[in-house]
Amino acid sequence: MFAIVAILAVAASQMQSLGYFAGAWTCSGVFPQSGKAISSRMTFGSDLKGLSLVKHHDDDLPFDYHAVELWTYSAADKRFEAAAVDPYSGVREFISDGFAGERLVWASAPWMQPAQSFVYRKIDQGNFVVDYHVHSKAGDIVVDTLHCVRDG
């Protein structure tokens, strides 16, 4: 029983580092390849008694895209893990070592092709930028970039 309590304490402690994202965000950005604008809303909320963070991502422009993500910490693997679900890609799995300075990188699981990543950069308490990358032998493509501002 003590081992389970200790594992849960480690996971809860690690999840606190992602508490920065809690709340609602309004985002705007661009698809660099085309120059088209994009706007989104993201909301992050704690769940499972602080052992996970649930993210809802809803694009307004240029299309009606919706995704739900579950971020958690695996004490056994000593890393963060995420599942992203959307109607276009199904379930995608990502892993992260957590924040390195102001940067959080979610890299796709090794079996996902093409490889993908989300790179979050904290600007300050009320702003972050996230870049969605697709990686291939031909190179790294930034699919979209969003600048998010905390609501309220």
C-alpha cells in the first residue's frame, strides 16, 4: 500500500509542473506554409484528483477542428504521457520529459508515422506559443503556430 501512495505522490508532484496551463486560453496564429490565419480556444482542467490534465482544443478558423487530450505522469517510466483524440487522426500518443526551462516538448510515440511534436513555450504567466511539427526524412515542417493568451 505504501508503494502505491508513494507512486501517486510522485505523479501528483510532477503534474503540478503543468499547472501553468490550467484555465482557458484564446489563441491566434498562422499556418506557415500557406500564410492562412488560425484561431483557437484551449481549456485545461485538472482531473483524477490532480493526477491528470485534460485539454480541450477547439479551432474556430479556418475549419471546425476539435480535440481532447489527456496529459499524465508515469512514475514507472519517469516521463509524461499524453493521448490526443480527434476525428481526423484517431488516438495519437505522445511522451515528454516535462519542462526544460520555459519549453515543453511532446514527441510522438516511436511507432507513430509520420513523427510529430508539439512544442510549447511559456512567454509569461499569461502567454504561451505552441508549434505543431511533422517530422520526415525530407525535414521538419511547422504545420501551425499559435500564440495563446490566458482569458480573464
